[in-house]
Amino acid sequence: MFDVVFGNSASTPPANRSRRSFLRVGGLSALGWSATSLLRHEAQANDQANLRATAKSVVLIYVGGGMSHIDTFDLKPAAPTEIRGKFKPIATNVSGLHICEHLPNLSQMMDQVCLVRSGAHSNTHHETATNWVLSGRFGSPFGDWPALGAVAAHEFGLHGKIPPYVAIPLNPFFTWELGKSAYLGGRYESFKAGDPNEANYRVRDLTPTESLPELRLQRRRSFLHTVDQLARQIEGSDQLAAYDQYQQNAAAMVLSGQARKAFAIEEEADALRDRYGRNTFGQSCLLARRLIEAGVRFTTIHFANWDHHSAVFDQLEAKLPMFDLGLSAFLKDLEQRGLLDETLVVCMGEFGRTPKINKDSGRDHWSQAASMLFAGAGVRTGQVVGATDREGAYVTQRPISPEDVGYSILTSLGIIPHKQLQTPDGRPVEILETGRRIEEIFV
């Protein structure tokens, strides 16, 4: 008879502890538990015991292409000319903290964010690195692991009235940067919101069907009937089941005034829209605020084209004012509406840029150092976490990995990172294999 022990083993006498631990593992192995599964089970139990959700929703601002950390949030004014670049640092409202001169609005809000200067990993390919940082797991460029937003959609469920995971805007050339659902299936893909800065903006699939001509309505009904008949002839198909649920949820959203109203950015006052900036990023931030109010759990804002291999300073002079205006307005608006305390805002890209300026006056891919911003729910603000060396090349204090960021985002939502999900073939897979909560960032 094996001695199987549950609960706290602290009361076990030291002399007997190793024998009892051995018998404990042996007994559970006989019941179908391996040592690995036991440790995993204990890790999940510890995660559950220590888990304290601080965020109702997450907004991930993804600066796709790789923002230059050394020209924005981690300037090195004492470095040689070929490294420090042309931008000057300006003081912020946090004593001793300086950031780029082209971020004047954010410079007066650094007491409301946590600046991380020590993001680091080992991959410099856009696709692979993007999937890594958006999912918290390293894989192929094709997205082997579900994005954090897809995990959130899976864990919180699809309730029909409002999509749980939204990506703004829809960029057909960079859909891999918006995050995939991988083995979770199509029903947990992000809802693509399009570009809210377009004239007469309307969200695809949320336009009421009543506005369609009768002939098109008849054709649509006929097509759906044909697909439905085919589905009835095939049983056990997860894809068809996913399609059926996806169709039902899509139909519910089309009929839902709540969903249509959430995306009706034209209802906002012109003065407020101007404050965010009349550009795709600014209006994406404003739309994200509306989605938070409507109950969307995870929103990804994709601010693309930071891949500045040439003329980096000219391009940053054009992009940084939009970033500065949109993000500062977003944080102020959230705070004024009482939403910031329950919304985790994370701003990051897939990597940073090379410290040395290249022959084309640009900076190339660099994964050894990057800057990130955290704000909102549970974040300890007005501080800097981590540091890089004198040239901004390598992390010298508190390296933070994509796994750590993913772990922190999930736990903020109350999701256990080591929880096992099921692949379509029934294989159990942990959401995250490694990583730990970035304790310095959170209260």
C-alpha cells in the first residue's frame, strides 16, 4: 500500500520527508500520474493560490517592425555620434528620467506608466519574433501558439453580443502581426476592426443585413442553407462545429445594437477625435477605449512600419508625434473615465534596433535590447525597470523575456499561465511553458 500524501507536507518529519516524497510520486505514478504531471499539477495549484486578477481588460499596443529604443525611451547622449543619433533627451515629470524630445506629451505622463528598458530575446526575424512576443512561446514564423488575445477569448468565452478579442486595424499585408489562434481554432481569432480613420468607417460583418438588396439576401440565405445541409451530413468535424458557433456569434453581433454602437466611433465629439490625432493610430486608440467600455476583454492596436533600415531619424520625426499624441490622449481618457484602474495597457514591439547607425542612416534588427511601457491595472507607475549598457546594446539589469511579459499579462487577467488546454487531437498543452510574473512592475 503506497503512502499518498496530499496537502501541506511541512509537518512531515525531516528524516521521513524524502521517503514520503518518493512514495508520494510512486503512488501517483501507479494511478497514472508521472513525476512531470505531478509537478505541473502542483505548479498550477500554486498559481491558482497566488493568482489575483488586477485587470478586467487588456490593450496591447503593438509597434510592429521594431521601434528604436535608443532613439525613444533609452537614449544614450554620452555615446559616440554613430550610436547616439540626432535626437536630444528631455526631462520628464519623473525625477531623473529623460526620454526623446519628440515625445513631449508622454514626458509629462511618465508618472502614470512603468518604463521597462530591458526587454530581450534571441530572434531577429519579424515573423518569428512577432509570434513569440504575442504568444509568449517560441515557435515557427507561422504561429504555432495562440496569441495572448486568443487565449483570453478562449478563457472568457464567446458570448455573442460583443467579440472578446479585437484587432485594430485590419492590415491584409501583416495579419501575422495581429496574433493567431493556432490550435484553439478559428472561433478564437481576433475580430478584425479595419481602419477607424477611414472616411465613413464601418466594420465589416457588423452592418445590418436589412440594408442589403433582397436579391443578395436571398443568395446569402441559399448559400448558408447549402453549407448547413453539408454540415448535417458530416459528424465529428471540429472545423464545422467551429464554423457553426462562429456563424451564430457573427449573426448575434450583426443583430446586436451593443456591438454596432461600440464600433460607432463617429459618435465621438470632433474635439476629442482631434485630441487623439486624426490618423490611424490615434483613432485606433480612441476605438479601443470604446471597446473597453463595451466589454471587450483583449484589444490589439497594431501601429505598423517601425522597421527603419534607412533614414531612421526622418521617419521617426514623422511617426513619433502620432505615437505621442495618441497614447497620451488614450491614457488621459481612460483615467478621466475611471477605466485605467481596470485596464492593463502594454506597449511593445518584436525587438529593438541596432545601436550603431548603418550606412543608410538607419538602424537594423536588434533583439538584445528593447523598451516597453506598462500602465493601468495593478501597475506600479513612475519607475524604470531594467537597464542597458552605455551603448544601448545589451541588458545589464533585469532582463525580461517574451515569456515573462506573456505570463504577466495572463495573470493580470486572472488566467493561469500553466493551465493545460486541449489541441483538436486531444493533446494537453500548457498555455505557457516558461516565464514568470514581472513582480517589480505590479503592486
